[in-house]
Amino acid sequence: MDTDEYIASQSAKWERERRRGRLEPIGDQEWRRERWAFHPQANMPSKVFAIERIRLVRDMAPRGEGAVPGDAEIRISYATQNGDGRWRRSQFHPMIPLADLGPIERLANDMV
């Protein structure tokens, strides 16, 4: 499966899950995937970044800080294509509160 096929397949899968109301379990929390986009890495087309807007629906173990139900965050992950042609998603994905996106973007742009 090439990069374009992977992106189309993953997007279709997430759309089916969204329509069925599937929640994404992350630790003791359940999140709903609202929107997503994919971007192949410029110098490595066998690596695709996924940018997701997710919203916290349930928190089974509130910690007194961090996201509360209703909060939206951006999750960034990636998938790489192995030598056998299969795609594997990264194991850890940063989740960034919407309020932090602007400041992080400015910091990154200052490094360019």
C-alpha cells in the first residue's frame, strides 16, 4: 500500500468510526476524534503525520488538572511503512491543548 492509499484507507476507517460514535480510549479517558488531516514527511514519503482534533468525552479518573470533559486538543502522531510494506502507527502521541497551539507555533517558527 503506497502513501496515498494508506492516507485514504486510514481516513475512511476514522470516518466510519466517527459515524458509529466510537470513542478513542487513551489511558483512563475516552476521546472523540472530530477532525483529522494527514501529511507525508517531505523527505521520507514512507512516513505520514496524522493531525487529529480530539475532544474529551469521559474521564474515569479525574486528576484535578489537565483536560476536562468537553475540552478539545490536537494530537499529533505518525505512521511509517515497514520493509514488508505494512504501516505502523507510533506508540506515543503528543496531545496539545488548543490554547497552546499558537505559542508553540510561534516558538517553532522562530527556529526556522
